[in-house]
Amino acid sequence: MSKRASQRGTRTFHLLGRVIACMALVVLLSAACVQPPWFATWYAAPQNYNILFPGITVPPQSISNQSVRQIVHTSHGGSLIRVKLSNFFGTTPVTFGEARIARSTGNGGVDLATDHRLRFGGDSSVTLAPGEERWSDPVYLQVPTQSDLAISLYVPLNTPVVTTHTIGMQTNYLSPGNQVGAATMGSSTPSDSYYWLSEVDASTAGAPDGVTDLAAHPYKVVVAFGDSITDGYGSTPNANHRWPNYLDNRVQAAADDLGRVSVVNAAIAGNRWIYDGVGPAGVTRFAHDVAGVSGATHVLILLGINDIGIGELIPQQNVSADQIIAAMQATIAQANASGIKIYLATITPYNGASYYDAAGEMKREAVNAFVRSENGADGVLDFDRIVRDPSNPTALLPAYDAGDHLHPNDVGYQAMANSIDLGVLED
């Protein structure tokens, strides 16, 4: 064989080797996307920034040539991560010129050794049409259980803010220009809202070709669903002291008995069962914010106080206890149809709150009687009994009151979480 022919053969062999290697990598990455299954490790239910309580308007907000760095606190960790961006309520397209994910070091800083660019179908930028939600491509990033991630988005064009999660109880950061790759963004302005970010998923594959024995390591995803009391209003900001966080602490400490469990929060402050307003009505958003959450197996629901209170303030939106109960029954049916175990919570006391009155209290007691009955749900979380003042059962125990006689404080939220029997997660 001539020397030239030998060289051609060697180059062909090397080229063939590279092609085979690339094909193998594609197969491995494709397999990693579907095994093991994704589970949600953080969630924020999207809402329309422009809609608050009836009669209250908010000033319009736009973001233009700015970077948004948002901090999320994970539940169960993993090694393969994906991020969902959402333009769910938007009426115009939104373009993200660049998006990155990294471990947070606190105060808006990130560990650049863990920094990864997020891609969408291989592209480093993505435009979401009105109403569209999009998952990023998977990223291999070791994320410990209960750790903080920073997700940074660059918004190059003048874009109205519509899809948000308004009460985040977490400091996020807005900075001029494209600073998504910076260890610490300069000239930042704090915000406690989340913008266009709705879910972070994980899997526990240890490597691109890793396969988890699902029979030995079952996944459970617990979705906490409700209003501001579940969203954590009244708790210490940046401390992860909402009752779902305290529940997650207990769940992770009991991992040897419970297996892999993730707890995520799908509450919206101000939400109601029946009327749209701050977020879509609970009975209608269940499909998106519970059944639509990756891997959802259980839902814990505390909702109804705003139906009662706002209804007393605004006669045209007044609802009866029977209407709230009917919404609960419809949601029980949705959960059963989705194969999701459902636990209803009693509505907590609110005597002294701005919208309390005797008629509303009668409705609360009627709804709670239904919740404690054989109602078709898988169980009851009797939060009312846990946080009420024994000497004045229509009011919060003063030691648990955040100050407005409606929302618990950190201690009250912890008492709520501690009252939940973890045995409900063993099935």
C-alpha cells in the first residue's frame, strides 16, 4: 500500500471514529433526557403582574437591556437540571438573549466554577410567543439537596413585565446590560418577584449514561397549593421559612424511610378557589400548577380564606360555603383522575384581619366541617386546630401571629409543618 493511501485510510478511520463518538454522545444525552424521570425541585406558580386584588392597580413595568438574576432554593437535589421559562400571561413575545445557571454564593453572587449556559434546542437565545412556556436543554450540574441556585436571564429588548410570581419572599436582582455571566452583577436593584421563571427540574443520573433503578428509588413530588399563607407571606425573607420549606426539612431528614421526595410550592398570594384575580382561580389552575408539575404525586391544599374575605368586601364576588365546597369537590375529582393523592387543609382563623366579619366566620366553620368529613380526599391537614388560640378559637394564637391576624409568623409556619404526618408520603 502506498504511503498516500495509508494516510487517507488513517484520516478516514479517525473521521469515522469522531462520527461514531458524536452519535454515541447524542444517544447518551437523549437517553438522559428521559431516564430517570424528571422531578420538580423548585416551582413558582405564574401569575399576571397586572392583576391584583379587585380595585387595585399596579404601575406598568418593563425590562429593557437588563439582566435578571433570580435565586431559587431547591428541594431534592440532582445532577441533571432543566429550567422552564414562561410567557404564560404575556400578550407579546419575550426574547432572552442569554440565560445561565450556577450555584448561588449569596447576595446575588454566583460560583463561576459551576456556571453553565442554558440552551434551548441548542440555541443560546430563545423567544417565547405569547402564552408559551419552554424547557431548557438539560445541563449536567451537581445540585445538592436544599441548595441555592442562581438563574440569570438577559432581556435585550424593551419588554413589558406580565408573567411573574409577585410574592417571592426572596431577594432577586436586576442590573443594566448583559451581566448574566458575572460573578456579581453591578449596579443591581433588588426585587422580591420572579420574572418569567416557573420551574426547575432535576434528575439523579450520576453521568450521561447513568440509569437509576426506579423500583429501588421511587420519586415523590409533593405540591403545596394555596394562597399567601402557603406562599409564606409574613415569614422572614430569604430564610425559606414558609410551611412547605419546614415540611421539606422534615422530609429530607426522613429520607431513609421516605425515599426520594421533593417538596415544591405552587401557592399564589391572594389566590381564591372560584374567582380569577391574583392568579387564575384555584379550581382552574390545578391542571397547570399541580398536575402539570413534573412528577407530582401528592398535593396539600390550603385555600379559601380569600374567597370568604374578599367576598365580604366586594358583594358582587360574594360566595357561599357551598360554592367553596363544590370547588374543593371538583378539585378532588381532578386529583383522583390524575392519580395524585390529595390532602385538604382546614382554613386557619382570621379574627382581627382587615376583612374579618361574623358572616365570613360562619362560612369558614362550614367549610372546615366539610374538610374534616369523609369528603373523598386522601386525608386532612387540620391547620386550624394547630394555629388557633384555644381561648379564642376564631383567632390565631398570638405567638403564631405575624401581626396582621391572618398570616402566621415563622414559628406558626413551623408548627403547621410539624403537624403533618409524614406517613402520608410512604404510600
